[in-house]
Amino acid sequence: MEETARDALRDELTDLHGQTAAKTAQLDEMLTTVPENLRDSNALAVAAESSSRLLAERLEAKIAAEKAATETREASPAARKDVQAADTTLKNSRDRHTNAMETFRSRLQSADLTQEDYIALKPAIDTIDDDRERLDDYRRQLAIAEEVAKKAVDAVRDQTRSNLQELEQMGLEVEEKLKEATNQRAGAGHHRDQLTKLRDELAEVLRNLDEEEAASGPLRTLAAFLNGDNPQKLDIETFAIGAMFDQVLQAANLRLGPMTANRYQLERDHEGVGRGRRGLGIQAFDVHTGKPRATTTLSGGESFKAFSFHLASEFDRHITFDFRSEFERQ
């Protein structure tokens, strides 16, 4: 019993599937005439709304067109007059244009120009004033140049034409001298560099000499002083002899004083002249006059010499002193 019912249900299900497929095929066949974008309900609603809006816009446009047509019909007589006036103006303009073109072609022909020449020269119209000014300036300069050239021609009319070969030879000689001078200048530059280097080296040597001279200054001063470069103009040897001479004169005055009643005192003549050394002369100081006197002015010269010999023998019996001559010969 259950199997019979199941078979019946299976058969019924198969019939339903068949009906569904038939209905589906029928629906597809019906939809073939419907656009793809209208098969969806939402898309159909959007399309319906768009169609309604488009219809409203067209109704408004129709109303505006009808209004414009009415206004146009009302303005038609005036427009016809305007069109007639415009046609007249256009005709006049065409006539003027034709006359202008004829005049333009005639002027081009008289100027010996073609249409192509005019087109090529047309950009220069904007700068024609500047070009005219430059042309006038050029003409003025040309007139000045012609006047200068005329004066130059007048100046050289009676002149003899130069020998070009001699000038060329002179040019070659000048070029040779220029080359030689250039070489000499290069040599002079090298010599100058050497002299500059030598000058710098000499400056360094002079700086070293100045430093050495500054360092040896005290020694050189002492050496000059010992060689007689001093206020007394005495060298070290004369100074030592003079010191010994002072001791001799002191001993001699011990004898001379009592013999002359203390009138004379022997002393060195520091300003003495003659062949002897400076400062080794002898003079006698006169107490009565307060001035020194040369020994030659003393009376009794021969007795004075004898006294000098006797005085010298007391100090050194092997050396003879003559106070007026011996030290002057030193």
C-alpha cells in the first residue's frame, strides 16, 4: 500500500517537474521581447520614473515652443524688415569688399607685389614704424659714411700707393722681432723668477745676519772700545802704558817737587799731538799760573833732561827715559 502511494507521488512529482520546465520555457519565450534591463522590477521602476520625468520635461518644452512660436509669429514682420535691412547691409558690404579688393589688387600690381608677397610681408606691418625709423637712421649714417669716404678719397688722391711687397716684408720682420721679443720676455721672466728667489734667499741671509749682529753687538762694542773707538780715542795697549806712565810720573813728582819748590808737577798730556801715541805726552803743571806748560818752555832745559835721566835711572837702570821724546816716538 505504501509502495503504491510512493509511486503515485513520484509520478506526480515528475509531472510537476515537466510542467515547471514548460512554464519556464514559456516565460523565457515571453521575455525575449522585453529588454534585459527591464526584466528586473527595480530596474523597471527606475525606468518608469525616468520616463515620467522625461515626459514632464517634454511637456514643458512643448509649452515653451508653442510660446516661442507665438512670439515668433508676432515678431515675424519686424524680423522680415531686419532681414531685409541685413540683406541690404550685406550687399553693401560685399560691394565695398569687392571695391576694396579691386583697389588692393591694383595697389599690389602697382607695387609689383603678388598676393603671396603680401602674405609673407604682412607680419612686418606691425613694426613698420620702427623699421621706418631704423631706415632713416641708416640713411643718416650712410650719408655720414659717404661724406667720410669722400674726405678720405680727397685726402689720398695725391698719395702714392704703398708697396705691398715691402709692407709684407716689414710685417714678416715685425713678426720675427715679436717672436724674438716674446722669447726674451720668457727668458726675462725666468731670470726674474731666479732673481726673486735669490732676493728671498738674500733677505733670509740678511735676517740671519741681523740676528747674529744683534747677538754679537755687545762683543763688537767691546772690541771697538778696546781698539780705540771711545771718547778718549785710546786703544787697550795705550791705556795700559798710560796707567804705568801715571805711576812713573807720580814717582818723578816726589823728586821734582822739592827741586822746584813745589812749583812744577809732571803730568800726562792727554791732548798731545805728534808722532807719539795720544795720551803718552808729558807736560809740566805750573802752580803759579794754574796752567800746564810744555816741557820745552821750561828754563834750563839741559838740566831738566839730566834730571829726567837721573830720575829714570832710579826706576830702571837699564832703560833711558826722555820724557819729551821717548814716549812721543811710541
